[in-house]
Amino acid sequence: MTTRIVVLGAGYAGLPAARRLINRLGDAADVTVVSASPSFVERPRLHQTATGQRLRELPLAGLVGGPRGGSLIVGRIGDIDLAGRRVRVQARDGERTLGYDVLVYALGSTVDVRAVPGVAAHAHTLSGAGSAERLSGALATASPGSTVAVCGGGLCGIEMAAELAESRPDLRVLLASRTEPGAWQAPRARRYLRRAFDRLGVEVLAGAEVREVAEDALVLAGDRRVPYDLCVWAGGFTVPSLARDAGLAVDDQGRIVVDETLRSVSHPEVYAIGDAAAVPGPWGAALAYGCRTGSFTAPCAADAIADRLAGRTPRSFRFRYFHECVSLGRRDAFIQFLHADQTPSRWVLTGRLAVWYKNIVLDSAKVVFRHPGPYTPRRRPAARPAEPAPLAS
Ligand SMILES: Cc1cc2nc3c(=O)[nH]c(=O)nc-3n(C[C@H](O)[C@H](O)[C@H](O)COP(=O)(O)OP(=O)(O)OC[C@H]3O[C@@H](n4cnc5c(N)ncnc54)[C@H](O)[C@@H]3O)c2cc1C
């Protein structure tokens, strides 16, 4: 009997996990991937979409399917019935109910539009391809001299402000941030960033605690108003409420709490990976939102599932941070190298070499989608009974 594995999401986590499961389990499993979008959404390049650049499309059908592949369902997940082991999907051709023996939850994150009043009503975001295209449309009609306020001094805010200033020097780009942008980085990276913003003409409003996004102005602490023509909110990520609503154990941000093999602590037939999971790092805190979390958790979860189905003890997840790649438009970037626990080291790569480095990192993720390993031979498990649950540890 084959094991039914349903993978929810086809981003940096879901896609390589599905491919690796297909490689490892072959005919012993039916792998079905559900994604809201028919193509892979390269979220770290959404600021390029927002500034009118066309990205190469990567249809999921070609990555998931194929002669030895799995099935792809394009649709939105309605709800998860954990007791009945079913997922309801609103697919293009109507509602579908998918039964599973093992569920891999990889629904990623979105921009948190509830962080501050007015964001959902008045600000643009870079949550997904649709929101980036809407921002692109709005920017295309912005007249010269218009003020675009980008809120958030984290990576998304920095990259968005720089990309916009480079591609639209006729606009006034204002970056409002609670702290100095990139405050957590090494002094050399911060100096480089300040010089890049000066060169690009990005005005930085540091120490700005945005209390509300009104229709035409940011309202800061002390009721100070900063007028804008267009606002982009990059104030942080959150996760969909689907996991919490279903009854999975989640942390205070709604991320699924997992053990060292990325298995839900409340439901052993569910694995969670990528941004959707609260994965404990060896230094204590959960891993940060990021593609690398997805790329590293995916193979570990796929291997844990395959190992358990074969009656083997899975390996624990191991992780260390290595770098943070920050683009500053198309011609400049910097790479902040990190210690294992994400604290910055003193090594920083800048300029054209950093642009090249970041492109290689992003492109190599897409190579892994096609060749997700394992790269060393492993024994395939024998066919398992249809109901393997509860899965033995
Ligand atoms: C502008 C921007 C720049 C970024 N830059 C970087 C960077 O430089 N470095 C870095 O490490 N990270 C960066 N990130 C973060 C990175 O993109 C995410 O952390 C990463 O995409 C998370 O991978 P994931 O697989 O967990 O989720 P995602 O890549 O978000 O994939 C989620 C999947 O779930 C699907 N999905 C979601 N909800 C539903 C639903 N209800 N029904 C059906 N399908 C659904 C989606 O269609 C998608 O297939 C950036 C993000 C943004 C927005």
C-alpha cells in the first residue's frame, strides 16, 4: 500500500521537501502538493516585481510533476481536519478534499498588516506576487516628485527602498524605521548601507515609531504626521492562522511548534517546515523567517518521514547561520557573514561581487528544486500499510 503524503505550499520549503520525498520514496508514496499559485513565487525578488522588472516564471507543474513525480493542485486551502486527516482545498475546478497519512505544512508567511492600524487599508505590501504587482501598477502612475514612504528598517524595507530609489530617481523615497536601518549588522555593513542610501538619495527617518498609517500620512509617536503619496509597509512577517485554527500546537506568533525532526509536537503525523514552523536553533531562539530556513528544514523533514516509514530512526535537524545577502538595487549589494547564532561577524562583502554572490545564492535555491537529493545512495523503504499512524519514532 502506498502512503498518502500531502504537502501544503510550494515555496522554499514545500517544493524541495516534495521533490525529495518523491526521490526517496518512489512508488511507496503518493505525493500531492497544494499551492495557491501555479508558479513558484521568488519572494526575495518581489521588490524587483514591484519596480516593474519581469522575473522568469517557474511553473510548478514542471517541478512537481513528470513521469516519476507527484501531483500538483493549484488552489487555496480552506481548512485542515486533523482528526479526520483531511484537507479541504478550493481548487480551480471546485472544492476538493484530500485525505492524507502524512501532512507537510509549508505555507510560509505574509507581511503582518495588523501590526499597526491603517496598514491594511492604506499601505502596499510585498506579501506575494499579487501585492507586488499592485504596487508596481501604483508606482507606474506616481508622478515625479511624489513621496513614497517605506516603513521598516529590516531587510525587506532596506531592499525595497534601495530598489525604488535606483529605478525611480524622480521619486522621493523615505525609509521610516524604529531603529537605524540594519541596526543589527556589523559597523562596516551599517556604514556601507548609509553611504549607499546617500548615493541613491534615500532619506532615512530613524527613530520613527509609526503608530498609524492614515490615508495620506504616517502618524508617528507624539502625533507627528509625515505626509506621503504612496506607502509600502515592510514592518515584519506573520503566519496564516490555519495551523492555529486547525488545533496544532503553535507558538505566540502562530508558528507550528516542532521537535528536532520537524514533527509537530501535538500531531505526530504532521511535519512543519520553513517560515510556518517554530524551529528551535541550538542557541535557544527559534530560527528567523527566511528562505534558508525553508531550504534547510525541507530535506531534514523529508528524510525524517522516509526514515520513519522505513522503520529507521531519523536524524535531528542541524543548522547554523552563515550569511545575510542584502541587495541595494541591481548594481550594489552587501553580504553580512554571520556567526552560527545569527550574530554578525566582522566579514562583509560589498559591491559588484556581492551582487554576483546574492544572485548565485538565489539561483542555486532553484537548482535544488530540480535536484533536491539525497546526493548519496540510500535504501528505499518497502511499501508501507496505508495507515502508518501513529508513526513510530
Ligand atoms: C520582499 C522580500 C524579500 C525577501 N528577501 C529575503 C532574503 O534576501 N533572504 C531570505 O532568506 N529571505 C528573504 N525573504 C523571506 C523569504 O522569501 C521567506 O522567508 C521564504 O519565502 C519562506 O519560504 P517558505 O517556503 O516557508 O514560504 P513561501 O516561500 O512563502 O511559500 C509558501 C507557499 O505556500 C502557498 N500558500 C500560502 N498560503 C496558502 C493557502 N492558503 N492555500 C494554498 N497555498 C498557500 C504559497 O502559494 C507558496 O507556495 C524575503 C521576503 C520578501 C517578501
